[in-house]
Amino acid sequence: MYPADHAATNPDKPAVIIAETGEVITYKELHESAVKLSNVLRSAGLKVGDHVAYCMENHRRFLEVTWGCHYAGLIYTACSSRLTKDELAYIINDCGAKAFITTKYKADQATEILAMTPGVSLRLMIDGTVSGYDSFEATVDDASTIPLPDMISGQDMLYSSGTTGMPKGISRDLEMTPISEFIGVALVGQFLFGFTPDMVYVSPAPLYHAAPLRFNIAVTALGGTTVVMQHFDAERFLEFVRRYKATHTQVVPTMFIRMLKLETSVREKYDVSTLTSVIHSAAPCPVDTKKQMIDWWGPIIHEYYAGSEANGFVYCNSEQWLAHPGTVGTAIQGAVHICDEDGNELPRGESGTVFFEGSAAFEYHNDPEKTKNSRDPRGRGWSTLGDVGYLDEDNFLYLTDRKAFMIISGGVNIYPQEAENVLVQHSKVVDVAVFGVPNDDFGEEVKAVVQPVTLPASDDEARELAAELISFCRSKLADIKCPRSIDFRAELPRHPTGKLYKRLLKDEYWAAAGRKI
């Protein structure tokens, strides 16, 4: 259940393929490189349970670095390559990283954080060096290929995306599991998604994000092949599925939307019939979008709702979803409870905060207040990710929105996800964010910021398109749920994983009104 097994039995099998270039990293290469890095880290004084951080693009050595940290029994934090220098330095210091690994691609930022991260004793850079960093290749390539004795599995400690304030680390106790034992995500992959050693998994998202990181670890633990895209592009994704005869992939709803907006003639160019399991998560998927994807790819689409906190897991396959359109599934880890602000359980069909019972314990690292706020106010040991939703009579969960994004207009609670799901279906819309802005009479009103297929060339065109979109929304939803006004932008601030930085837009509009949210 780790690359050593496959390096011994099938050393030349591709473990990792870089999609755009076709470069192959075999299991022998992956395992030996990971062993070398684990020896370097241990020789530098890092002990089991110590922390290491790394900040890389989707680099050919990303999984080598991950497995090297895993082999060394370290707690590893994969940092977003899009962080500011202050955010990156904060994470390195907050997690207590004793080693930091990066690439020449991040050289400018690596230099900026040198003085800001005094606790780091080992700094390695791939593809070149700058002052303060040793060459990864020169340091690691000459290291011992003898595995460490009695290896303990490391584990990740990932940070939230930082949509409000600084990112927060999600910490759990190191389980001290022998390296040869099953990895939890691999078990989930086998049980729910049909992961096998024969699988070919296309990975279109940044590897530092929780789901891509953990799924790629699972694939390489089981002996499958992962095809890593350096950047997501809708048509190229379809091309890579065809080229590499992919059997599995994990995507987010925005990727579905981008693929469905391709011309029919473009979509029909690519054979995706080799796919047997498509996994999606990260945000609720608009009902019409998912129906179209199932019509296109067949009933092979699996959905789950979970967080990096690993405090619960909700799942549904295509058949379950078609019987309960719009659901994110039913709990298979941690019973779900829907509660009001005082912790009272709500009846079926009524929206409230989603809590998990009987799930793994977690804390927000160095943030006891956020940890406290994630817990059930009645002290029953339940925890929440901060989402709002409801259960139907069959115990299937439907997510309404993030609690933080709820709009209160004239005393009425409005969940902007509903309007977003409608507007993104319009043929002239690429992306959309809906949120509340100040209103003197009602407190808040509904606002939309849209990334259109083509930006309006004049104010008149903008007004016409806004009116068309508002009318379209009102044909599907009650007026109060629809935007009162719409602005247009060339691009919305969306994370590569698909997460929308709605808070950045909301803060901008409230600041312009001279008010705080």
C-alpha cells in the first residue's frame, strides 16, 4: 500500500505522467526519490511528527516530495502556490515547519520570506537556487537509497484557503501508523470509486489542495497511474482523457460548467468512454449541470461532501442523485444533524447549520476560537464546516450555502447559491458570484457580479445584458432571491481548485459604501 510495493513488483510502470509533456515518472523512480528525501530530512534533524512545508506548482517532483515527507513520518503542509508572501510566511511559521521546499518558479517569493521564517533550518529549491536555499537535486540525488528503519506514515496538515483573514491549519494527532498499512483515502477509493492498480487517473486541479493531494496519494499507494495536468483547460482535459485512456478523475462543478459550455462539435471530438468513475466535490453542483453531465458521460458520476477537517463524509452515486436531484448524498461517516442558532435540531426540509456527529476529532491550529465556533453549542461533541443545508425524508443532505454568505434582506434569509446556480446556466455567462450589498431600507440587497462570455462594449449593452439576466433569474426563482443589479468583469477571483473568493468581492462593495460587513 505504498510505492515501495509497486517499485518491487512493477518498477517500470508509470506512477506519474505529466499530461502536457508526456513525461513519465516510474514507480522505481518515485520510490527511490522519496526514500532519498526521507533520509535527507531525517539527517537534517527532523523527527517523526515534526513539520515540513512545501510550496510548488504542479511540478513533476510534487508527489516525490509528498511521499518523501510521508516516508519520514512528518506532518507535511502543502502550501498554495498562489499565496502572498505574508500568507506563505504565516503558514510556515504557524505550522512550525523546520524544513521548506520550493521551486525556482517561486524564487522571488522564496527570497522574500527568508527573513520572515527564522524557524526553518533546511531550505531546498528545485530547478535552480537562490541565496539562502540549497539545491534540491544536489542534496537529494546523492542521498542514501536505503529506506529508514521502522517507517511511520506521515500525514498532511492543510490550511484553509483564507477567504477571511489568514488561513487556518487543520490539525489531527499523528496516528503512528506503520508505512505498510492501508491509507484511509485509498480504502475509500477502492470501496466507493473502484480504484485499482489498473486505473489511470487524470488530475486536473492544483496538487496542494486537499482532494487532489489525497486522491493522488491514494492512486500511487494502490499502484495506479496518475496523469497530472499543470493547468485545467476544458478542451485539453477531454483531450487527455482520450489520449491516456483515463478511467478515473476528480473534478469540481466549475469544470463541468466549462466543459458543457464548449461547442458541441468540440465535445464530440473526444472519446471519454474509458471513464468508469468521475468524482466531484468542493461546491454544490447546479442541478441542470449535473443532469447534463450524466446524460453525456453516463451514470458514472459520484459526489461527496466533506472537508479537509475529515469530520464527516456524505456520498451519493448517480442513481441516488437522480432519485434525489440536488442532493450531495447521505452520510457514510458521521451522522448528520441540522440545527438552528441555539443548537436545536430542525425538522426535515428545514434549513440550518450542518453538524456531524461521531466523527474524527480535529482542531484549527493555534486558533481555539475558531475551533470552539466549529463545535455544537450544546456540547454534544458535534462539529460543523460552517455550511447550511437540510435533510429530506430519506436522510439525503442538500446544501443551501455557506452560512457566512447568507443575505438577510428585510428580515428574510436568502442563500445566494440558488441564484448562482440559475445564472451560470445562461448561455452568455461564464462565471457568477452573488452576495449581499448594503441597502438602507432592507439592510442588504442581492448583487451579482458576472463574468460574461463577451464583455459588454458599452453602458447600454451592459444594461441590456443585466436586464436579460435578471429576467432569466426571475423566471426560475422568487424575485427576492434574484439580483437587483449586475456588474460585469473579465474574470472573477476564483481559486484554481474552483473555490470562489466571494469575500473579496463582498468586502469591496461594502467598503465602497463606507461600511463594514
